[in-house]
Amino acid sequence: MDTYPIFTKQNKSLLAKYLTKEVFEKLKNVKTKNNFTLFDAIQSGIKNKDSNIGVYAGDLESYDKFDLLFNPIIESYHNFSKTNTHISNLDSTKLKINPLDSSYIISTRIRVGRNLKNFPLGTIISKEQRNKVEQLVSNTLLNFQDELAGDYYPLYKMDNAIKNKLIQDHFLFKNGDRFLETAGLNRDWPYGRGIFHNKNKTFLVWINEEDQLRIISMQKGGDIKMVFNRLVKAIKKIEKELPFLCHNRLGYISSCPTNLGT
């Protein structure tokens, strides 16, 4: 199988493995309804020769329009073939696990990536659309009550005291990742981005980092079920107000194929 000649022997990514001349010719003029192209999808992998994956999606349609490239990458990474269908199961009552020994476990964190229905992904989202996502998500989160109640901190006007505290708590995400940069995910930084956390700092949402939402539940110790229950509760409350982008075969959609599924 001959890969497309833009790659050198140094390229070990799944993109370099599966973008054959034949696949390139078939997909080079394809566009999604958001005008996302093959060239948009492969920019990061071309410019970063040490990429492991090398592709990013622009919208839900990308996974179908460019399936000749995406499907073998997904199968290789997830052992998930084009005939498989992902089943998302967030029923916490079926999680059969006892708390782990906290003398060995410092903390437990479970997180998921989500993107909003009817918006393109971060690779091609416009500044106005990104700001709208921030507004919709932050307003929803600020209405949460009880254990999930908290505050939202936009990156663009974050003062040094809050910034240093969030860094100290390992909460702050930052600019500078070259893989995300070349995929178009860092445009208009830091506008349209921010961090929400509850008062106990056990529930956290990153807005418009790599995906539009990174929803995180965490706490000291090894009570996995408690952490998972909190995560599921938060996910359901957000999705009730803001439907998520979901593929009928691949599950919840992310900009990078590595994060597909649940």
C-alpha cells in the first residue's frame, strides 16, 4: 500500500499509513456542508511529522464524508470496525465496583468530551459561533444548584490571583499545543474560552479547549462510583438544555478520533 508522497519515512502517524494515493484522489475535492475539506482534516498531521494520529474532524459530517480515511484510523486506534456500532452506557447503577483503597489512591478523575449539536467543531468554528457556545454552556452551568453550583471564569479576563490558583489546582488549560494550533483549534485565543468549577472543586467544565466541553468529575481518594455518579448527573443536566453532537454509529463526536464514543 503506497502512502501519498507528501509523507516521508519520519511520518509514523495513522494518517501517513492510511492516506494512500487512491484515497487522496477520491477525497481531495470532497467538502462537508460547513466547507470542511480533506486538506483541513490532515493539516496537523502534515505539519507535525511526529503525530500519532494526524487527523481532526470539522463537523459530524466529516466522519461520513471522509470515511475512507477516518474508518481505518478509527479501527486501528479503537479496534472498532466500520461494521461496529458504539453503545453509550451511562447507567451508574450498573457500575459494580467498591471504593479503592485510599491509602494507595491519591485521587480519582473521570472526564468526557462533548460538542454541541448544530455547531461545527472547534477546527472550523467561527469566532461568533465559539462565543455563542461559551454563552450557552456557561449560562447553563451557572444555573446549577447544590453540589454542582459554582462559578465561571473566562480566560480573556482572568486575573493573576485566579489564574495562579487554577494552575496550582491543575485546572487551567492553556495555549501552545502545536498539534491543536495547526488543526485550527487555537484560533482567537483566549476569547470564547473559560473554566467552570463547583465550590468543592469536584466538578469542572472546560469550555472551548480541544472540544467545546470537557466535563470532569474528580475528588480525593478512590471512590470511583461517587465520582462517576456526579459526572453522569452533570452530563444529563447539561444535555437536557443543550443537546450534544452524536453519530448514530460512532457515539458522541469529538474533533480528534481518539476521543470518540462515550
